[in-house]
Amino acid sequence: MLSPGGRRALTVWAALVMVFLYAPLLLVVLNAFNASRTFAFPPSGFTLRWWSVAWNSDGMWESLANSVVVGLGATAIALVLGTMAAFAVQRYDFFGRNTISFLIVLPITLPGIVTGIALNATFTSALGVTLGLATVIIGHATFCVVIVFNNTQARLRRLGTHLEDASADLGATTWQTFRYVTFPMMRGALVAGAILAFALSFDEIVVTTFTAGPSVQTLPIWIFGNLFRPNQAPVINVVAAALTIVAIIPVWLAQRFGGDPATTRV
């Protein structure tokens, strides 16, 4: 047990950590209402003008649509491949299982620029594929698979096989066992994995730079490209503030649906 002084010190330290993490984000939100065209602080005045300008920005909406399409596509691929891989590794014993598990997780540990260069060389040099939205989706799926794989494997490890064995003993087929027993208990992990994979894809910029080509812009690339343009600075503030607020939703949903499988009704 901590002493009263130790608890106070721990509380102060936790508060400092929270300030360190969230003060820059609060500054971004504050600058979204700054009457100045720069990132100057303190704000010179209060205005909602930049929100209107951002709302009418065709480039922002186009890049946002691209980001959503890429995120959904990468998440769909990750759900299929990541779930299948997790079931294979967790439910079956075969030669090289640990190696395969390591190779699946490896892409998330590599620097983004390494993954981007490798994908760019594969698409353009080896396959002769024109870079576009499809190549961005495939590029993002390489690391989104890891998120779904880890979530699904962790849930399968916690579930064990007792309920599935009991279902089989009672005469259920493999498909019935999966539909009525396994899937309901792992549904939360799949939803949480999908949400986190989409969020990771939506934010990605390094791999996107190497796989998008000159004609495709996602929202992070659009923000970076306009960041140092004086006339666009207020719009970037607004978009960044909106994303900061919206980002709360997937994190909350991931925690909400990724809870204890024991609370899932079968």
C-alpha cells in the first residue's frame, strides 16, 4: 500500500502525464476558433469563419472520401485474413505455427517508410501496377491484418475450446458451433479490431505516400500538403480539431465492444 505522500505524488505525476498528452490537442481545438490566419497563441479573437471555409473545401471532402474508402477496404481485408489466420494459429497445431504467427505480426513493427518502399517497389517494378486507391488499400491491409489478428487470437485464447467441444458433443455441426457459440463470444473482439484497424488506416500517411501515386490524396496527406500554406492554416486547424473530437468515438466503441467475453450472451 502506498503512503498518503506516495499517493499524492502518483496523482500529480498522472496529472502531468495527462497534461503532456492532451495540452497540444486542446491547443489545436482552440486554434480552430482563432481569428488569426496563423497558429499564433494566444488567439487574437474568436470566430467560426474557418469552420464555414473548411466545410466548403472540395479538396478536404475529396480526400476525406478517399480516406474512408481506403479505411473500409483495408478493414474488410484485414477482418477476413486476420480472423482466418488467428483461427489457424490458435485452434490448430502444425509445423511452423510460431513462425507464421511471428511473420503475421512483423509488419506492424517495421518502420512505415520501410513498408512503403517495399510496397512501392513491388507494385511498380515487380508487378507493373499503376498506383491508386487499390494499391493504398492493399498497403494499409498489410498492417491492419495485425490488429485484427492480435484481437481475435487473444479472444480465442481466453475462450478456450470447452464450449465448442460441448456443442459438438451435443450434436451441433462445425458451422452451427461457430454460428451459435464461437462467433457470439468473439464478436466484440472482431468489432474492436475492425474499429482500431479503420482508425489506424485513416491516420496513416507514410505508407500512403509510397502507394498512392500523384493522383490520390487521403486526408492526412491533404493536411500535410496544406499545413504550411498561409491561407490554408485556419482550415487545417478546423479539420484537425474535428478529427480530434471524432477520434473519441472509435476509441470508445473499441473499448465498449472489446470487453470480457463472459458478458457476451450466447
